[in-house]
Amino acid sequence: MKIGIIGAGAVGEIVAYNACMRGLATDIIINDIIKEKAESQAIDLNDARAFYPRDVKIRSGEYEDMGDRDLIVVCMGKISEKDRLDELKGNKEAVEEFTRKIVDAGFDGFFVVVTNPVDIITYEVYKVSGFAPNKVIGSGTALDSARLQVVIADTLNISPKSVNATVLGEHGESQFVPWSQVKIDSMNLVEYEKSHPEKFENFDKDEVEDRTRRRGWDIFKGKGSTQYGIGNTVNNIIAAIKNDERIILKASALLDGEYGLDDLYISTPIMIGKNGIEEKFELDLTDDEIERLKKTASVIKEYIAKLDLD
Ligand SMILES: NC(=O)c1ccc[n+]([C@@H]2O[C@H](COP(=O)([O-])OP(=O)(O)OC[C@H]3O[C@@H](n4cnc5c(N)ncnc54)[C@H](O)[C@@H]3O)[C@@H](O)[C@H]2O)c1
């Protein structure tokens, strides 16, 4: 797969490296507003070429070079220490500019958006590109859901692979956990608690949810970026498209009536295959969870309005 990466920072480099190590990329162009940085990342990634499972061509390039890409990952931007929504003012114009240039260059592949605030920037890329919504995917709460799996797994002393858990809504402060949907393998959490009461003595759902929400900031405080979770979740999306996996992931998709919501990008389980978003799923939520979903959707809508797009 020919992959383009916009933003050669902490996320861009790990997305590229992960795509190389998983054998998903045949050709990568990495771009940054700081040209020397993109060039250095490309050379550094090339240094590991002999170790990748299949050969990859890697170089730096401009927006205009992205016309022949199969998929472009948007991961430029500067993390705000305030909150993810605060990044919008810094990223809005730049995203509009490069999306236009990339489409004008003939790009007709998939956009996978990571730049924050990711639900709003994904909507912007969708609108500015004029692409069908199945071809524009936001990483959304894919990362938060992976984090939730790990936090629950650590608390219950079980593998994260046996935890089926979802974070819904905005990839941001208003996200929430629909606890009615959490399963340990095929047992719902209430059943599992009945058979393992001792494991739940210190299990506080609000605290688990808070810890998941805070996790990105806790990592950011120490190292100034977060990389490994996002690098893998983005590459799960890339692999799903490349291999037509039809896997169900949690990510940001344009809703069109699901949960009574429309014209916004927000996370829900979606099936991803060779056409990008193949199907969206509406979970059977409790009344309280529906209320929380509406609240998080209203935050996204408020910020979409600030984009001031037609
Ligand atoms: N959605 C998620 O789950 C998730 C997770 C981690 C980070 N992020 C977001 O990803 C983005 C990047 O984070 P990071 O840690 O890599 O930041 P970073 O500062 O390490 O790298 C960002 C890079 O983007 C470049 N850049 C800025 N404007 C550009 C433009 N117009 N064109 C090309 N390159 C440009 C910068 O020069 C920099 O090299 C941020 O918006 C961050 O909030 C999202």
C-alpha cells in the first residue's frame, strides 16, 4: 500500500514505523511543515529497511506529491496543554489548505485522521475533500477503547485481549464508557462479577473511566507525546482496508441517523474493509448512556459549527 503521512512528529514517525514493521506499506511519503524534520525521519526509517518484513520505499515529500497514495494519515499539529478542542484554532486553516492541495494533486484514496480535535478535524477533511464518508475515517476512540481494555485488564488481572470494551463519543473530555456493553470474553460484566466477587472489591467504574480518560494526559506529562497506542490503532485501520478484513473497530464515522444523530463524526463500532467504512453499528444503550451520547455529540456539534464550513 502507498501511504502518505502528514506530520512527521511523534505520531507520524510511529505510524510510519509500525506500517513498515507490519509489512503494510510498500511506499511511504512523509511530510512535515519543517522539511528537514520530514527528511530526517525518512532517512532514519530507511536505516531500518533491511529489518522490515517486506521492502518499503520511504522518502519525504510535499502535499503535491501525495496524488498517487492509496491512503493518507493526517497527524500534524501541536498538542495543546489545555485540551484537545483547544487545538482546533491552530489546525483548522492548515487542514483546509493541505486537504485541498492533496485532492487537487489527484488523491482518491482513504484519509485516516488522527490530528486533534480528531472528530472535528475528520469532519473538516470530509467536507473539504468532498469524498464519500466511507473514505474518511477518524481514529476517534479507537485509542481510548484500547486504553480501557488495558485498564480493566489490569484491575481484574486478565488479558486485555479477553476484555471487550468500548469508549463512545468524542475522543476528548466528554467521552464515556457504556458499561452495559462491557464483556469479559462472552460474559457480561454483571455475570462476571457474580462469579468473581473478590475481583470487584476495588473495582470502581467511575474511577476506571476517569483513569482511561486521563491516560493520554498522564503519558503526555512525562514524555510530551503519546505514540504506541495510536501507532497500533491507526495501523489496525490501515490493515483492515488493505486486507479487506471487515473487522469491527471503534472509530469516528459520519453518522446519518444512528442514535438519532446526523451530520457529525463521532465514534461508534464500525466495520472496516476494502471500501473503508463498510458498516456502522448502533449499540443497544441504556437511557442513561443515550443521554451521555447526546451530550458528547453536542460538544462535537458545537465545535463543528466553529469550523464555519458550508
Ligand atoms: N487521535 C488520537 O488518538 C491522538 C493521539 C495522539 C496524538 N494525537 C494528535 O496528533 C497530532 C500530532 O501529535 P504529535 O505528538 O505527533 O505532535 P508533534 O508535535 O510531535 O508532531 C506534529 C508535527 O506536525 C508538524 N506540522 C504542523 N503543522 C503542519 C502542517 N500544516 N503540515 C505538515 N506538518 C505540520 C509539526 O512540524 C510536527 O513535526 C496532534 O494533533 C495530537 O493532538 C491524536
